[in-house]
Amino acid sequence: MVAGKDGNCVIVQGTCVPVGVARELVACQKAPPEVCQLEEREEETEDARAKFGKQFLAEAIGTGMIVLFGCGSVCSSLSTAYQGIWQVAVVWGFGVSLAIYSTADISGAHLNLAVTLAFQLVRPGDMTITKSFAYVLAQFLGAMLGGLINLAVYSNTIEAFERANGIVRGEPKSMMSALAFGEYFPNPGLTAP
């Protein structure tokens, strides 16, 4: 080993390695192999946990985006903002595309329980049971958050739709306003109760 020009690194096989790293390499050569491998495994575990956390968050955000844009477009149809199925479908497509592009590199953009289940069945090596359950939980949490945001944004619109159509919440007819959160277009927007 030879000191580099700046004195902060050591030349190892033609590469300038920081002094701290060089010391660890020398200590690792003198220590039993199990000690060095254990440190590497701990670093891999921390990296895997960080990656898993990012995947969980990506699934939640992506699913929330689909609900926010998709069901949000149906909620906005209650105010007659959209006059046809084409407009709602375009917004849905935009929401799904945006969610996929935003999360594909991080989590694979499952964004749906059916996709996660398919990966679990077809590629069990890639999707463990734990990872599948985490993805499903993230998808549920993201969908619920998206639904809550839609409810907060469109609550006045939903109430106006209910008043205009004589709908009382809790009665069977209230299904007309609840349909906006399950994507049953053209109901409630284009079909009178």
C-alpha cells in the first residue's frame, strides 16, 4: 500500500481507497471470515429494510393516486363537470398511467390486490408472503387515503347532489351518491335516481 498524493487515501491495486476503508480491509483480512461476513449481512439487511419501506410507500401512494384521480373524476361528475363517459375514462387513464410511471421503478407498480396475488402465484421467489401482505396493506391504506381526500374535496358536491335528488344518507336510495367511490359510472352522474 502506498499513500495517495493528498494523504487521505491509500492506493490498493491501482485504486485510491479512503484510509478508513483500507484499515477495515486490513482488519478484515486478519479477523476470522465470519466477522467480516456478519458486518456485510447487517449492511445488506439495513439496505433491504430501506428498500422495503420505499416499496411499501410507493404502493400506498400509487394506489392513492388511482383512487384520487379515478374516483375523483366520478365524484366531480356529480356537479356535471363531465358530460360523458369519455371524459371520465380519460381522467382514469391519466391517473393510472401517472401512478404506474411514478412507482414502477420502486415497487413494480402492482397497485392492485389482483396483481400482487398474481405475482405471488406466478413468481413466488420474487414475492414472499410477507411482502405480498405488506403490498396489500399499503394498497388498502393508499386507497382509503385517496377516498378520504375525495370525500373532503367533494363533500359539498355530494351533499348538493343528494339534496337535488331527495337522497337521505343511510336509506337505500343513498347508494346513488355512494357509487362515486366504487367507480360505477355513469351512475351517479348521468343517471337520475
